[in-house]
Amino acid sequence: MKFKNKKNYYVDKTNGKKKIIVIVLAILVLLVSLIIFINMYYKNKNVGNNMSNKNIEEIEKYILDISSYKAKIEVETQSNKNTNKYVLEQEYKKDSYSQQTVLEPSNIEGMTMRYENNTLKLNYSKLNLTTIYENYNDLMNNFLWINSFVEDYKSAKDSNNASIKEDGDLVIMQTKTKNSNNKYVYSKELTIDKKTGKPTKLIIQDINKKNLVYILYNEIAVNGLK
């Protein structure tokens, strides 16, 4: 049906309605496709982003199988006389490399330690300083790294010196490091967010249960997952 407007032009309202319907249908198809894509994406994502349905044994396995991580951490170290605080960026890839960069304090900001192919390279561009240590095999003794905790936990588990427990929304893994090369280190405790599987803090204590190192994971991506 055609109608005549005031300027004596004819407007086909039927065609106009058809165009609107086609546009609406196209938008609906696009939205449905987007919803399907999002659902498939999250369904196929690795366990690191959502572990709310995982039991404590599965979370333990997830931590012990970490192959890479990148983190921004706050570190507080205690000695008999001093307390030192640092902000570091860590990057670790199993069987490849480990790198640690100082973000704070400002007087050593930018100092980088990179371990790769049994070689440790210390670089501090502000002083144009580079030091290289060949055949360096002591990375596991650097207890600032999660992979160092993992190796200690595996060894302690074999001798029944490791434990894991739930505490509300957290999972706590603990190991007694009797075989540590550092005689002052007695235990390590890694706290994990049960919903995400991400470490939140690492505490290293001496035999008197005094904190030697306290690490807070402000940002961390495990196995490439943020």
C-alpha cells in the first residue's frame, strides 16, 4: 500500500519496514554469534583463570606443574638489624630463562638479573655495569622464585615434610626446608587464591618462626593466563 505525502512524493512504507526487520535480524544474529563465541572461549580456557570447582589436590598439581609465570611482587626481607623492602618484576619460563628486574627502591631501579643456559647475567645500565657468571647452578637456592618453592615442596613431600590445607577461600602449601643450603631457612609457606589458582603471598621463616622473607604477589600471570 502506498501513501502520498504533503510534497506529492510517494513513499513505500512496506519496503521501509522490511529493511528495519532485516537490520534487526542481522543484529540478533551477530549478538547470538558473539555469545556463543564468548561461552566457547571461557569453556576452553585453562584452569588457571577459574578453579572454583577444583579440589585441593587439583590446585596442588596446578602449582607444582607451573611452567611459566610473570609477576610484580613486593618483597620485605628481615635481618637482625634491618628491614629492606623492594618491588620487583619476575619472569620465569621453565627450561628456558628466569629474569628479575628491580622497580624499587629508586637507587637500584632497573637492575636486572637474567639466568639462561647456566649463565647468570647482572646488568645495571645506570652505572653501565654488566657482570656475567658462567656455569651458574644456584638459581634454585634463590628462594624469591616460585619454582624454588615448588622444587623444595616436591622434595619435602617425598619425606613427608610438606603439607597442604584449605583456609576459607585460600589454599596454603607449606614445606619444611631441612635440606636447604641456607641453614637459617626452616619453612616456606605459599598461599594461593582458591578461585583463581594464583599465588598471593610467599612467607619464608627461620626455625623460630620469624619471617625472613615476605613476598606479596600484586600482579601475576601463570602459564600465560592473567
